[in-house]
Amino acid sequence: MQVQESKSEEVLAASPAGEGGVSVDPIRILRKHLLLLIFSCFIGVGVGGISFVALSIFLPKYRSEALFEIRSGLQDATEIGAAKELDDDDIQRRANTEISRLMDRDVLKAAVRTRAVQRSNWFTSRYVDEDGPRIEAAVDELEEDLGRSAVPKTALFRISFATASREDSQAIVAAISEAYLESTLSLEENRAKSIDRLFNTEFADTRRQISDITDELEDFITANGVSSLEDPRYSPDLIAAQQLTERIYTNRQTFQSLQTQVGQSQQKLDGTLSYDEDDLRTAETDPSVLFHLQNVEESKRDLSFLRLQYLDSSSPIIQRAAQRLQSAEAALEYRREEVVLRNLRADIRLSMRVMEQTQAVMQSLQDEYSEKVQSLQSQAADLSRIDNIKNRRDYLERKRDGEDQLVRDLKLFRSRDDARLVSLSRTATLPREMAFPKPELVIPAGFLLVTGLVVGVVFLREFTDQRIKGVQDLSLVPGLRTLGVVPHLEEDPEGCPNFESAVLEFGQSVVAESLRQTWTQLSRSCAPTERRVVVFFPCSPDTGCTGTVLNVAATAAAAGRSVLVIDGDFRRPGLAEQLGLADGGNGLGDVLAGTGNLSSVAIRTEAGFDLVGAGTESSRVVDRLGSPKMDEILGQAREQWDLILFDAPPALAAGDALTIASKADGAVVVVHAGQDERGLLVRLANAVRHAGAEVFGVVLNQARTESGGYFKKNFRIMRDYSEVA
């Protein structure tokens, strides 16, 4: 958990609030070069003013403009107003179309060939040489420089052209406008002529067809003897056909009735159908049947008379009379049936003869009816053919009338000015003021150009400058924590004259307070795991690394820590000299050589910490720094002192510094503000890590507030707080 908290603190320290990880603070840079920027603003305004005057004299431009209106046109020659309102898309599309037509090279050539353009200074000074006028070159310039655009929210589009002369620009725009309108008029006339030729051909064909159909109708009526005015409803053939139909129907009904009668008679003969009353009455009219009827009647009267005389019904006389009656009735029944059968056979023979006659009549009527129908069909076909011919003639006559009306409408349509789709809304104007240069554009342009150039150079220098000048530059190096920022002695409001003794002799100075804050940050890195051996590396010589070590040691000693400071620079030792002690006495080199121990060579300083120098010159052997003896010495030092600080040489200049780092618990890199570069710091930090040591952080020495810096206010707060205390 302690290791995680330590890493979290390092990450937070590596990206201070407000820096955002950017390489350059634009506000600080602008404040730093404020006077230069103000001066460049005045220079820019002056350059813009001079440029405006020079351009007005040598390169003036006057722009003339003409406006064209897009109309919706007419759908009918008799309309009072336009056909419809055009929407924005229609206007834009048609404006682009007309602008493309206007920019046609043939139109521009026609404009350039006009007398007004060829007499203009624009044409004579540029496009007339010893070989004659160069029309194509002039058209090329017009294609490139002629302004054309649709006017937003209107039905207008404009063309404009700028030259050094007011009159020339007006003459050129007017010539282009006239050439465009003439081209448009010529296009419409050619289109109208094409339409006229098409219509004339079509109209002539219509009249020829009418004449041919009239001749065809007359020839048909003459050849077939048909009157086109004859009403088919009163045709004699139709009346005769209707009468024949009725007769055929009557005979068919009679034939069917006879067939029914024959069938019934045959059924009666076969016994499948009983006789009806008509059959019996008809039979009783026969004389033989009448004779038997009379016998039956006489027998009945005799029987009735005898029954009145003889009351006894069983009398033989009465019984004989009853037998005579039965015999008479049987004879009557037998004879009547014979007569009925005879009559039925006679009826069948008669009906068959009538049916044959009726069928013959029906066939005759049917044949006659077929002849009448054929005659009627022929008449109907003739009349239908006549009607078809007349209908075709009527259609062509209506078509001819419509074509005649169309010709009249076209003539009226072309005679109306509002039928044109494009018209000149405003002729080319004579410019009253210059289109170029304009002071509201040239002067700001000069201002922006000069100021932008200066700002660009300033920022380019800042971006290309790899020197570390503040915490924000350190934030660009990932994984490094800023332990402290120590101002330059000249930046200290208290005027601290000696950096090495700032904490001891000038404790109220901003430099001393910054070093105390550095120790506070460093102590947090040492405390969690009781890491006691810390080596200080300078990025380059003369970074103030030795003074930083001495001040941190003094601060730690004042905090109650037992501190040992060891000079690990065997090549250029300087700790003893900084404290005013004699250099060349016994020190670390002698202890490594086996002469004494650290306690015997340590010197107690006025600041309260112990100091061990590099040792005698003969004992300062660099190779011994990586020996097991060095591990033994540091083990003893950890038991005796709370904090052991090494003042090491630059790691990239002396390899023995990395050897010391491999024996230490951690390392602190000291950077000279405005001198050391980020790349150097990255290489040094990587080298220390590869040696197996942890980089606790970075101390930035000799930091200057500069104009626009952020440290100045912090330094003043430190001073004011110290004065109050």
C-alpha cells in the first residue's frame, strides 16, 4: 500500500495542475514578449498603411457590376403574370446554368471583339502586340478573373470585373452582358425556328391526311351506293327481317305444340297416359257409339220402370233387366275405346303432316331471314366504315384547329418581353470607388501579417527550445516527480548571496524556503520504506548539485535527523571546499582502501550534519566504488546515520556516478534551469534506472521568473510570509 501511494504521488507531481501536459504555455510566452508584440503591432499597422498607399498608386482596381434577373417564364401566351414562383433551389440551379452559358468562350470572344473592349486600355496594354490582338489570351483572363455569382435570397445573379480604369471595367462588363443577351436571344431564335420547322412539317402532314380521308369517304360512298345519311332503323331489310323473325317464332311455337300433342297421343295409345274428357266426348260423337249410348239409356229406363212395378228386387224379371243393362254398358265401353284409339291414330297422322308442313315453312323462312341478315350485316359494315372514316376526319380537323391555335399562341408568346427567362436587371455601372485596395482589409492584413510573423517566430523558438525552464518542461518527461524549484539568487527578494549556505545563514530567503520544501518532498520518498541512502546527480557541470546537497542536509539535520553527506566525486571533489574545510584529507577513498571507517573520517559541520570528503588523491580509485567494501561501508552507515546523501558527478560524464547509484536506495536529479535540456534529463533518468536505482524526483535550480512566469508570485508569497513570521 505504501508503494502504491508513493507512485500516485509521483504521477500527481509529474503533471502539475494547470500545465495540462503542454510543451509551451502561450500566456506565459505572450507576457514574456509583451513589449515585442506591442512594437510589432505598431509596425504591422504601419506596414498595412504603407501597403495601402502603394497599392492605391500602382495597383488600383475598379470593379463594375451588372445584374441579371431569372424569370419563371409563361406557360400560356395569354397569361397576365408569371407562370409560378420559383423556389430557391430552382433559382440556384438556373442561375448556375446561365452563368455557365455566360462563361462560354464564344460569348467571351464576342465580347472581346467589340469595339469598346478593343479600344480599352486593359486590352491595348496587355493583349495587343506586333502580331496583332491576342483574343484568346484576353478570354483566358476573363475566364479566370470574371466574377460571377447568384445573389442570395433573390432571383438575380451578377457578373463583375475589375481593372485599373473605371471606364474599362464598365465597358468590359457591358460588352459581356450584351454578348450574353445576344447569345441567349440567338439561342431562343434558333430553338423557335427548329420548333417552327417541326410544326410546319407536322401541320402539312395533318392537312394531307384530312384531304386523303375526304377522298376516301367519297370514293367509298360512290362505290358501294351507301348514303351516309341513311338511318339503319328504317331500312326495309331490317323491317322484313323483324317480320320474318316473328313468323319463324310463331311456326316454331306451332311445331312445338304439335310435337307435344303427338307425344301425348302416343302415350295414350301405349296406355301410359289415360284418356281425357275431350277424347271421350269426341268418341261419343261417333254414330256407333251413339247407338250403344241409346241402348244403355233404354236399358236404364226399363230397369227403373220394372223396379217401380216390382218391389222385390230379386224378381227374375228385374234381374234380366239388370243383366241387359250391364251388357249394354259393356258394349258401350268397348266401342267407345275402339273409337278413341281410332281417333288418336288419326290425330297423330294429321299432326305429323302438319308438322312436316310447318317445318318446311320454317326452313323457308329461315333461309329468307339469313339472306336479310347478310344484307343487313353488309349495310352495317358499310355504315361502320363510313363512321370510322368520318371520325378520323373529325379528329384530324380538331388537331388542325389546335395546331393553328398553337401557331397563333407561339407568335403571341414570342412577341412578349416577359416570356424571356433571363433579362438584364441593371446595366454595368461606373465604379465610384476602388475595389482594391481597401483600407479596412489591407491595414488589418499588414497588422496580422507582421504580428503573426513575430508571434510565429517567438512560438517557433519556444517549441524548438529543448531547455528546461520550468515545471511545465519537466512535466513532459514521463515518470519524473518535481521535488522542488529553487529560484536564481538574483530572483530572491531577500538577496541571498551564497547558495551553498542559504539554509544555514539566510534562512528567511526564498532560496532557503524552496530548499526546505525540497527536503519535505524528498523525505516523503525516503520515509515509507526507511530508504536512507540517496545520491544526487547533476545533469551537467555547474548545476548547483553540491549546494543542493548541503542545503538539504542542513534542513534534514535541523529537522532532527542524523545526516551524513559523502563526496562521491573522486574526479572533482568540492564538498569540503564549499564548507571552507581543507581538501585532501582522509575520506571515502581512504575508507575503501582500508584506512579507518566513516566515523573516523567524518567531520561534524556547523549545520549539524557529518561530512565525509572524497579522500586523499592517491586513495580516490573509481573502481572501488562498486566493490563489496562499498556495500559494507554503506551497511554500517545505515546503522549509524538516519540519512546518507551522496554528491555524485554528472552521470553522463562519469560512469562512477552510476556505480554509486547502484548502491543507493534512490537518486535525485539536479537540473540547471535554462541550461539543461529535456533530452539530457531523459537519458540521465534512464541511465539511473538501468543502474538499478529509483529516481525519487528532480530539483530545478536557478529558476528565473521572467516576464509572464508563474514563480514570481509564489516567491513573493514566501517572502511576505517569512517577514510576517
